[in-house]
Amino acid sequence: MLKWRIGDVTVTRILELEATGGTRFILPDATPEAAREIGWLYPHFADENGKLRMSVHALVVETPGRRIIVDTCIGNDKQRDIPTWSNLQTGFLKDLEAAGYAPESIDTVLCTHLHVDHVGWNTMLVDGRWVPTFPNARYLIGRAEYDYWRAEDEGADPERSSFHDSVKPVFDAGLVDLVETDHRVCDEVRLEPTLGHTPGHVSVRIRSQGEEALITGDFAHHPCQLARPEWASRSDYDQEVSTATRRRMFGELAASQVLVIGTHFAAPTAGHVVRDGEAWRFSV
């Protein structure tokens, strides 16, 4: 289990799934041949054949006064269009509790955006109903993000809609706070707009005791995008904007000592952005 300390804040990774290869549906330009040209990806972020390593995980951010879980993965028992994500039966909640974070102890659920692999454990199936997994938490969701996906959900198949089974139930339970893209969560944690992947996408900035970290969300899916920021995700809402966001963020991060924690980066997951010619690389 990976854990990082940023001043008085602890960030803990709770893994749901990891995979090598099979990621072209996310990053179509990242062929094995193209990935092999980025030598520093091996061994952590690609295998010797150039197949990308990625993971789906949540990040628990514990501050002196808050217990926040950032992005809640895919979830169990849910019908999904991606076969390997459908009807999962993982030990995610047991692993969360083993790390010292019982669901009842979480006071804030923070969604960087509302894609299927970031909202799944917002709810769990109990007696045939989707109920909030974190009953004592406020669920922070971007207002623009919520409005967009609520409209998109109209007419969708409720059996396969992540909005229907993972967002609407917590909203109907009165647990959602709709927030702006620069919302301040607490003294140590705030949101930062990183638009393009979705209309209201945010990253999470952590500052404590002179130290700083950034949880990416999906403005970058994989470290290969540091070397090739133009490699947009197939699921990016606006690929031109997402590419501009990557270039801006990588440039800013390379000029700082900010610890970057990738939302889909395989272990070791965190590192620093370093300038590498006209692009960047991930130093771990």
C-alpha cells in the first residue's frame, strides 16, 4: 500500500485494479512501438514490449481535521460497457478498512469528474438498492460537471448508467454539495480547474507546512503523456483543450517541487515532473 506525507497531510492509495496492456481504448496513439521510444517508461509505467501499465485506485487524503477520499473507482456489481469493468467483485472496501479508513469514518468524497471509473464506490448494492457507501460524508461534485452529466443521462439505459447508479442516489439522499472548480475544501486542500477531459474536470491541490502535492485526476492518464502531451485520451470531451491543459500544467509543475500523484499512474504512482528537451518526463 503506497502512502505519502505532505506536511501534516497523509495520502494513501487504495488499489482497485491494475493492468498491463489493453489500454489503447484510452490512449489510441500510445502503441507499443511508440511507447518503446520513451525509454524512461520502463519498468514502472510500461513493460519491455511497450505495453502501458495503468491502475484504477482511490486516494485517501487525511488532514488534521478531515478524511477525504478522492475518486471512488469502478465499484462492485455494476453493469458497464467495458467487459473487464463490469460486475466486479473486488475487495476494495476491505482494503480501505485495512488501511484504517472504515467507510463510516470518511467525511468527504471528492470527485474530480463523473466518469465511470471515478464514481463507482460512491454507492454500493444493498438489498437490491444503490445506497451511499460513505453515509457520513458530504459528496463534493463540480456544479458544471453535474449539470453536464445529468443532461447526458436523460434517456440513457439505467442498467448501465454510472450517473444513475453512482451519482443520482447520493444526490437524492441529500449528501451532495455542488461546488465550483476552484472550491476550497479545507485549509490544506482545494480544487484546481484542469479542463478538457470533461467540462468541469478538476485536480486536487494539497499544501501543508511548506510542502505541496497535486492529485491529477484525468488531465493526464499516463506518464507517457508528459513525453507526448498531444496524445489525447479517446474519452476527452475536448482534445484541443485537454492538450493545452497538459502543456500548461506540465510546464508549471516542472518549475516547482510539487509531488505529482497520478490518478491512473501505476506504482510508484507519485513523482516529479522534469523538463526533458521540448517535453517532460516523470522522475520517481
